[in-house]
Amino acid sequence: MKSNLTIKKYNITKVNGVKSNKEVKSFFGSKLIDIEDVIYINNIAIQYTEVVNKRDIKLDHYQNYSQEIKTGTGLSILYPETVFLKSLDDVKYENHSIDVLTSKDPKNLTKNQNYEWVMNINAKNILREYLFLRLKESRVFKTVRSQDLIERNINTYIYNYINENLLNRYNISDLSFYAEFFDVINNSTIYQRQTLKTPNFNKTIFKPTNKITNVSIITPDYLSNLDTVQVKYNQTKDFKKYKYDYYYTITYKKI
């Protein structure tokens, strides 16, 4: 047999099964992560652990468990787990903004013409952060090594996994708004020189008695409402005498 007809030599190389984070669904089933049917974003905190490599920033958050690493000198370095505690209040605070919507001069406003406020909520990122915290808490990817990933970072991989496989499985089913008013006439630190103060995000007013029902909630798409959500609220008490603090909760439901 001529040499040019001989099958070329080849090597077999092991390929880890974590190169792609896209889970393929089919009629016969899939291997998608089993997640909650209903997610309620309230005031709880979620704790998780991970190894943080302080010696090399590029490898920061590269593992979910204690790992002993061999060095070129033959010595081994053990990176211990670090405990993290993240509050859902912090997640909500970081993913919303509030501003006055009615642009009127306070001097021209009467008692019944109070400001209208609009709150913009990044509902998709709140859900993304919650799923990330839950996956870290349950240590789903605890055996995955950063060197086996294209991203070379386990946290980046988890976020990409959520974007590809989990976000599109939810819609918002409920958004509740809470507000509590405070007297500003007798408190000069709150209200000075007729200047309207921006409401504060305050978790301590999270009470059933402070729930407000007369708010307008605007979502960009009823079928896929995870884009920026607007909450419009008309201040019900005289802005010259009262300011208010606010809080909100979101419920997501699996589609």
C-alpha cells in the first residue's frame, strides 16, 4: 500500500464538558438545572463560599471550594474558602433609581398638587443576581475548574450560564411598593429651605400597613416583562410638610 494512502496518525485529547454553557433542550428531555417555580425577592440575605486568589487578580473567584495548588518550587499553596453574605436589599438598591417626574416649581404647587415620582427597576439584573447567589449557595459548579473554562473565571461562567439558560424561563408576576411618610416641619435635618428631598430606600418600612396599591406599574412587554420596569407614584401628602421613604419587592414566576 502506498504511504500516501495510509491514514494519518492522530492523538486523542481529553476535552472537558464545560466549554459551552448552552444547555440544549429536546423532545426527549434535557439536563437543565431544576430551579424554583416562584422567586420572591424580599429582604433575606444569601450566604455562599468561594476561594479568592489574592495573588493573581486574573484568577480571582476561580473556584468554589478549597484547592491545593502545586507551585514550580514543589511547594503547595492552599487557598481557603472565604464566606460571603449578600442581602437581596443590596441587590435591589443597586438595580433601581428614583426621580421626580412632575417638573413643577414648588412655589407654584398647592396642597393637592404633589409630586409624581418614577422608579426605574432593572428587573432582569435583579433576577440574574438572585440566581447567581442561589447557584453559589448550593455549590452547583463546585467541581468546575477555571482552567477548564473559556472564561477562565467561574463566576463569569455562572453568569453566562444564567443568561443562556435561566433568565428566559421567568416573568414578573407581582411587584409591591411600600411607602411611609415622615413629618419634615419639625425636623430641620430632613427638610431645609423648601428643598424637596429625594425619598430614601428603607428596608425598615417593609410592613403590610405601608403597602401602596395606587401605583402605576409599566412593563415594556406583557409576554416578556424582564426589561426595565417603571413604577409611578403620586405623593399623597403635602410635599411641604412630609417626605417619604420607600421599599419594594418583586415576585418572579416560571413560565
